Amino acid sequence: MKTIEIRRHSIRSKPGQHLSQQGVTLARLVGQNLGPFDRVVTSTAPRAFETAIAMGFAVDEQNELMSSYSDAVEMEAPWPLSLAGYAEVVSKGGAAWRYATQLLELYTRLADYLADGRAALVINHGGIAELGAVAALPNADHVKWGSHFECCEGVRMFWDDGKFVNAEILRVST
């Protein structure tokens, strides 16, 4: 089995693009209990890259796909929705579904890259993390998954026999 862990970036001071000191502290705290990872992929946004570094992991790749989504996706899936809300929007087959499918393809390539028993870390953004998770496991009980991901929260997805087979929602108590 392989593991893909997807986390939302840490805290920033809006409208800034960089982590705040509080965000660096949170990412360090969360990162203490993570890993090891064979591959770390972030969006191209500074806050995602900085989150991985503050967690204690070198970044292997930055991917533009995970940096933002189109206005059409935002209209269908305005952040924040519950995981069940994102799943419902994706099930309708529109712009959010197309984007979520692209994320699933990215995560599938990442899982294919990993050796059995190994793991990868992905750092991206609110809305993006949720859309990718529900696309990977469309038949999961998304109501049980709960609300959207807050900073440094996310999902650990398990890959076996060519597909995602299970997930663990990762919450952060502050």
C-alpha cells in the first residue's frame, strides 16, 4: 500500500502570500509527527512551499495545477464547503468535476511514482485539497469526513492495486 497525504497550507496574514509567524509555528508543530516522505509536492504559491519547509521537508516539485482554480470552479464550489458539499458539486460533472479529475490524475501519477509501502506529501490550498480528496474516493461517506480543511489539516489517502481505497481525515487541534 502507498500513501498520499494532502494538507492545506498553514496560516498567513491576508492579503499576504507568505506564512505568518503563527503559521510557521503551526507547521513546525504539525510536521513533528509527519513522514517520512519520498516525494513532497506543493503548489507554486509561497505559502504552500513555506509550509512544507516549516514542517521540515524539502520540496521536490511545485505544481501550478494546485495553485488555484478557475472562476467557473469557484462559482460551482465556493470555499468553504463541507466535504459532502464538495462531493455533491463534483458529482454534477461540471467545471469542478473537470478540475477535481485533473487533481486525481496528478495524485495517481504521484502514487505510481512511489514504491510499495512509501508515502508522499502534498501541500495545497482550501478547496483544492477537498476537491482532490472527494475525486479520489467518490464513494466514501463524505458526510462523516466533516467540514472543510483548516490550516495544516487534510487527508491521508491509501493507494492499493491501482486505486485509492481508503482515507483518514487529518484534523489539527490548536
